[in-house]
Amino acid sequence: MRLTNESIPGDDPGPSGERPVTPVFTADILNQSTAVDFSSGKMPPHWDGLAEYLNSLGTAELSRRWQKAQQIIQEHGSAYNIFNPETATERPWALDPIPLPISSHTWQTLEHGIQQRTKLLALIFKDIYGHQNFIKNRVIPAELIFGNPGFLRQCRFGPDRFTPDHHLFSSDLIRLADGRWQVGSHGTQTPAGTGYALENRVILTRILPRMFHSRKVQRLAPFFKYLNMSLMEISGQKQQEPRIVMLCEGPSGAHYFEQVFLARYLGYTLVETNDLTTRGDWVFLKTLGGLQRVDVILRRIPDYACDPLLGTNLAFPGIPGLVQAARAGNVAISNALGSGVLESPGLFALLPELCRDILGEPLILENTDTFWLGTPDTLFRVTEEIKSNTRPMTLYSAFSPAHTRVVHTRSLAGPKKQELIAAIQAAPYAWAGHYPVEPFTVPVWSEQGMKNRYTAVRMFSTAITENAGPGSAKISDQVEAAVMSGGLARVADDPETLVLSGTRGKGQGAKDAWCLSERPTEFKSMLHRFTTPFEIHRGSDLPSRVADNMLWLGRYMERTEGMLRVIRSVLMRVHSETRLDKVSEMPFFFRVMANLKIISSDPGRPDASFSVRLIEKELYRSIYGVAVQSSILNCLNNALQVADRVRDRLSDDSWQILGRIEKGLVRINPKNQSAEILEMLSDIILNMSAFAGLALESMTRGMGWRFMDMGRRIERALHMTNVMASLVQGHTVPDSNDLEAVLEVADSRITYHTRYRTTLHMEPLVDLLLLDEINPRSVGFQLAALHSHLETLPKPHPLPFRTKEEKIILDLTTRLRLADTQELMILGEKHVLPNLDALLEKLNNDLQGLADSITQHYLSRIETEKQLNGQFEGKGYPVAGTVNNEI
């Protein structure tokens, strides 16, 4: 079936009938592409429908949809490293709107070939860390394993112990011009790309929705369901659902976006190394409610960063005792520790022989032209070719090419050749290499139109061994493998960056690989069934690190909003028709900004000689100042960085609002005019209010929401006490203009005038902004909300007395509720309103103490647990004795 505009209802390609449509694919582009085989005299069927449909859209419509895809990417925050300030607004690879179709016949061959390789690598891994029969019988050279730093002797379980399984693999495939598919490398330790492949599919589904149904594109979801099932199987839990966590590096990691995306998609808890701890050979997650046992760890960090007791020479915190917990069979790790040894290029070069020796069959998918120099024949041939320059090649470590020097022989001179040959002959087993290979090219969309670029396809597979799981002593050779029906197609200008795994060259991008089917895709549910009924939970617990970040996310957002409202009010007066020396409330605004550290403490008085330009300079510095710690730019950056650390806890709508705030940061330019700055500040305030509204209406009232709301309430109360203190710090009684300014920055003008009409008096204003617990802007409202939150926070042990923070909030709430406005309005000699000023100072100091106490009690975990005797009795966990005091 060929796709036309009529065959895809609801997917309007644009006004093609009103003006001529410029075709996307031209004959020159297709003829130059080595992905399209014209040997039959016409376009292959799996390209025909795609090309015809995209041509029906035309370049203008495809360009519009490509821009929509870029917008979605920006909203999702898709990046290799969104935490790096140098690349905060860039994405090292961009999604191409034109997918890479793979015919059903080709896909069947690729699927069988990857399944075969997955089984082969899984059996090699089990033998290396188990019986080691392949090494004893010289099927695998011993020097290739024992000389590899990726082989972790501490992780060998022995021949009579349970051997861990290897579960997730990646294979980088290259198609040659003659149509043959070859494998260039494998990822076996922390293979990256599954999340990006899923993200690409989600985006293309939105910009080309009908293509998936008409072209019978196979889905990616079954692969992730199988992966989830395999992780449940290795947990050893048969009656209840196991706790699975995804261990990542955090926002500083190169693939943090992918890890967040996958954790949310799979429903796993995203953790970092400091979120986990070991007790008595068991692994636990540190949460606000205490320690919770972890059954499975899906790790996304390298071996050397997992446990400092592995003995590597790199200083990483890791999780002390993780290896011992895995050896005891109390936690399953995927991929298993030590699996980096399978990424050895030397081992990869021997896979054709190993497949025949172990599986008794040839490789279905051949390797690229790679070699290992550990055999005399290969060593002699390669050294002769280096001397004669008869065939250029690329040489690198036989253990890990991603972390060692890569040598291209074509660029070597005479002395350099001799040095290289001497280094190879000194340790030939440590060298591997490959001959040049030219991947196929495919059409790629760009702003300048279509062009062809080199492409490699990364596909993913998962394996599970029969009778696997913690506590199992049987080592089985029955390996079941599943392959993702799609993948991540990488495009680049330099083919060498696609052949060498782990390298990233200039101009790299990504495509969505479509594996087509002859008939509609059938899906068989693989949901795991447990014998124990699920226990219903209301609310949720969360790691202390997440609670800390949620608290500070609320604080940064509220602090920034309060400062923005003050700055906006001042800018509106600076650029009003009234002369600055005639604006009576300016001294109040200067005191507010000084108390909030928006400007310096002594900016000068706004008399006739005071320069408007000097005020603007101070305000612009408070907005744009990189060196100013409390500037708007720094506060927003801090809020976004904290949000990055908990993005798996934020909804898509919330993250979209944060993306708009980030766009507002781009607009913060010191060259902007005052009108543009006012518009920018108003937009940021509206977006921050929208974020707060989403948190109020969409987030469940769990611990994450409570800590974020506590942060907001603390900052709003501090902001209001500073505003009110600035009002009474003058030497005269505040006038009506001062009171109107307070209502403006407190966003309570309508509320006040609805109650008291046009009359402005100090006493009702103090009641509204300080004591009134039904006004969401008042200090009393914030204290009441904090009191409610603190009563619901988890307590490890029942205490007969209130905690320190509960005492603080109870004291402050009681003081406000017992406060008498008439007493607060008593005039004094040194201070205008000494009683009110003293109350505000007390509120400010105790609120700071409250924030510190919450951090110490719930987040920093200063209160140590000295013994765990009896804590896990009756739950199937070991009873520990005296343990390390640090959590």
C-alpha cells in the first residue's frame, strides 16, 4: 500500500492544493544514498511508501514539523548533559525527522543474529565468573581476560556458587554498500541509548502519527516489558513485587536525561550512590521513613564507581559492601558487576571462533574487519602492513578502546612506526584494531535541505538464564534473548566516530530506526504475576536526597518570585511619569531590597540629586549579576539545577513550565530596554505561578509535595517578614503610599480593598499580611501550613516529646494567634512600632532556625542509628548487630 494524503486521514500534510509542493526526496539524493538499493530498477518497497508520503508533505510542511520536533525536544530537556553550563542550551545530537526503515526480511535476519550474539556473550560471562572452563580449555585466551582491568576478581562467585546473569546488551550495526550487515562493537556494562530510542519514537509519533499504522512499524514497548520481567525474575521474589532501583550518576552524568526518562517509563526509583547503603550483606534505600530493602539494582554507572572496595585506583564514593551483598545473593545487579570485560575489542575479534566452539554454529551477523594481535600470524601480518603502509588501519587497546589512545597508521611517519611496532611486540595481547569500513549513507534533513550522511544502528537485546535469581546454585546454559524491534540510528559526517564505540564526533545526530512487519504487530502481555495481593498504599516515602532537593526547589522558586515582584514594582516607578524624588514610597522599596539583598545596603536617598541611572544599574545588577549570589539569574539557575536532580518526580506539564522559565533565562540580556525587562519579569512570574498551581492541583500529597511546599512556605514567610520589617524600619509612621506598595508586592491589594474599601490603615494591613490564616500570602497562613506538614512527617521511633522543629513552629504559631494588633500598634521612642518590630525579628530568626532543624533532622541524617537489632525481625531480613554509625 502506498501512502498518500488521502490514505492518512487526520494527518493533514498542509495546504498542498493551494501551492506547489517541493518534494522532500529528489532523484539525486536517493541515488547517492547507499541505503537505497536500486539494483531492481526501482525503489525498495520499505522506502517507497515513506518517500512518497514525505514528498506529499513537501519541504515546507516537513520543515514545520521538524521545528515542532525541536520544540518537543527542548520541552523534554533531551540532552547528553543538561547540567553542564557550557552545553546547557545545546544538544550534542539532534533528532532527524526522517526515520530509517528496515524491511521485515532484513529485520528477521538482524533479530536472529543479535539473539545469537546475546546468548553467546551471556554464556561467556557466566563461564568467566564461574567455572572458567573456556579459559582452562584455551577456548578463550587467558591473557585476554586476566590482563583486562575490566575483569573484577572480587566478583567471581566460584564454580559452586550462584553466577549472576547478564541482561542488557547493545550492538552497533553497520550496513555496507553491498547490502551486508556487520557488527562493529557491543555494549555490555552500561549500554546507553534505550531511552533515546524511546524518546525518538515518542517524538516521531507526534509529528508523523499515521505513518506507524500504515507502515506496520513494530512497537518498542514489548522489549521494555520483557526487560522488566527479566529483572523481576532475577530478584528471586515469587510472592510479592520486588523493589527495583535504577542507579545513576546524577545530573552530572552524560546520559542523565535518558536515565530519568527510563526510570519514569519503567516505574523504577531513580537513585544515586549516596541513596543506598549496606547492612549485614543487604542493600537498603535511605528514605525519610527509614531503610527499605532493595531487591534489584539496574545500574547505569561503570563498575569502578559502584563499590570502593573493588580496589580500583580511582577515587569514587560508591556503595561500600555492594560486592559482598551481591556475592551473598541478597541483591541482584543488572548488568552484573564485572560485565565490562565483555566489551573487550580483543574478545570481540574472536567471536566468530568462539561462536563455533561454544554454540557449534557460525555467526549469523559477521564482525567488521577487526583483529586481535595476540596470535603470531595476526601479529606478523599487522606489523608488516604497518611497515609497508599497504593497508591503513586503526589500532587501540584490546581491553577498552574508549579510555586509551587510538592510533591511525595512515598518519604515522617512520620513527613513529618503529615506536608503535615496538610497543605492539612488547605486549601483543594488549592490542586490537580494525581496517577502515565505510557505513552506508541515508538521507538526512537539514535547514539547507536533504543531504546524505553516514549511519550506524544501535540495537538492544536482553537475556535471562533459566532458574536464575539470588539463592540459585544451578548454572544453566538455557539463555532466552529478546531484541528491541527498533533502535537508535546514529548519523555523522565522519564514519570513524560510528565504528569506534564511545567516541563522539562533530555533527553527530540520531534517527529513529523502524523495523517493519508484514502484518499488524501482535503483542503478548508479559506482566509478572505474584501470589501475594498488592498492599494498598496512600502516600509515598522517598529518599532523603530527593526530599532535600524538593525542599530547595520550593525555596528557590518562592524566593525568586518574591524578589521579582519587588524589582518589577520598583522598575515601574523608576520609568513612570512621576519624578523619582516625588515618589514617597521609594525609601520603603530601598529598605525592602536591602533586606532581601537585592541591592547594596546603602544605595542612597532618592532625592532630587539621586540618579535614575544609578538605580537602574543596581537593579540590572540584581537581575543579571553573575557574581551576585542572590541575583535573579543565579536563583533561577539554582532552581533549575535542583529541578534537574528530581526531574523523575516532576510531571511533564511541570517540566514544560520549567522549560519556559529556562527560556526566560535566555531573554535575560543586559542590553534589553526597560519595557522588555518588565515584560520578561512578568512572564517569569506568571510561569512560576503556573508551576506552583500545577504542584497544588496535580501532585499527590506525598512526601515530595510536602517538602517542596514546606520550602515554599518557609521562603514566603521569610519574604513577608522582611517586607513588613522594612515598613516599620523608617523613622516615621508609614503613609498610605507605603501601605499601598506593601499590598502590591504582597499581591494582596484586591483582598485588602475588598474588605476595607479605599481606606488604608496600618492595623488591618498587619492583620491581613501577618495574622490572617486564610490569606495565602500572610505569615500566619505559612505557619499553619508548616505546622500541618511537620505533624505528618515520618518519625523513625515514637517520641514522648515534640521534635525541635515542632517546638519552633508551635511557638511561632501560638505567638501569632495570641498577638493583639492594638498592642502591636503602640508607638515607641527609638522604633516606630517596637512591639511589631520585635515580633518580626523573632519570626525571622526562628524561621531560619526551623529550616536548619528540618535539614538536620530529615535530610542531613545527623541523628545516627547505632543498632538495628530487631528492626527487621519478622520481615525475612537478617538481624544486624552493631553497625557503622553513618547512614
